[in-house]
Amino acid sequence: DTAVSQTPKYLVTQMGNDKSIKCEQNLGHDTMYWYKQDSKKFLKIMFSYNNKELIINETVPNRFSPKSPDKAHLNLHINSLELGDSAVYFCASSQGTGGRTDTQYFGPGTRLTVL
Amino acid sequence: GQNIDQPTEMTATEGAIVQINCTYQTSGFNGLFWYQQHAGEAPTFLSYNVLDGLEEKGRFSSFLSRSKGYSYLLLKELQMKDSASYLCAWYSSASKIIFGSGTRLSIRP
């Protein structure tokens, strides 16, 4: 009965490859997010979707493409992976109607290592 | 970075009290979150403040002063399991949560 789940948990790949990370939430939330946490532990928002619509798109290279097939799923596809993409990627969800209801519930994270 | 500041590291003793401070940009402010993150794990929600004052929740309390752009997290009766990073996060009017880089708290016996 995991609330927010991500797969895979670990991903090790070569530079230049394309990879995807999947996220699912069973909380009935309307909003989902992707965050990147780098080696300095700085957690930075990348994208946010509300009911399958993109609402936040931070300054992220267009090699990163999120896709939300329905409001319970938000996947992240990364093309032409670079060394600097190595980080932990967290998916999160919230009710998304403002204030306390935007409390983020995080998935376990995907540790991406690009060699 | 991103107009939110907190100390990088703190150390405290088991059983003691520790206060972790956070300052943030006041324009477009819509609330302030505190999260706890143990090493190798996901952040988990601790508290949310939108009005001035202190909110207490068991051993943890969070304080907010909107006019000063200042918040703190107070942890009492420290336990070894409280060793973690504590992330202050500012909720902007654009429905975006901006996280600080976190304060790594080490508890010594």
C-alpha cells in the first residue's frame, strides 16, 4: 500500500543513453512533481503536473521530457544522458489546491548514475 | 540558494533541545514547510506554517514570523533517530515549493 512509488530505485547507465523513470501515486492526488537532488543535497523542482496538465516547467534541458498518461502517473524520460545528470530523482504528489494541501508526499527516489 | 537560507550543519546532544533557523524571501510568500530527510531516504513532512506564531506537534515545534521572513524548527528531548537533514521550504504564490539546501543535524550520545 505504498503511497508514492518509483521505479527503478537504482539506475546505472552510460553517457549518451536514453532512460525512463516511472512514478505512480495511489493517494488520489491531483498534482505530481519531479525533483532533482544533487550531491550537495539541494532539492530542486523540475516539473509539476496538475490533472495531466503541465503547470511548472523549470529551466530544465529539453533532454528531459515528462509524461502524465493519467493523474496517478508521471513518468520522466531523459535523452542523451550526461555526467551532470547523476543525481537522485524524487517523484512527489500533493492534493494541489493550495497551502497545506500542497504538502508534498515523496516517493523513495531513483538514484541515477551516469558513467 | 533561491532566496532561502539555513545553516549547513549542526550538532546537538541526546536529550537536549536544538533550534534550526531558516530565512526566506518575503515577497510572494504563501506558507512555510519543514521536512525531515534521513540519509538515503525521501523527505517526509513535519510542519506547515502560514500564520505568525508557534505550532507545537509533540517534540517538534515550528515558528514563523512573516514580517521578518524567518522561521525555526525546535526539536526537544533529542533522540539519536533525530539525526537527519531538516529542509526548510518556502511556498510561493506560484504554487511552487522552493527548498533550502537543508541542515544536517548530528546527535551525539
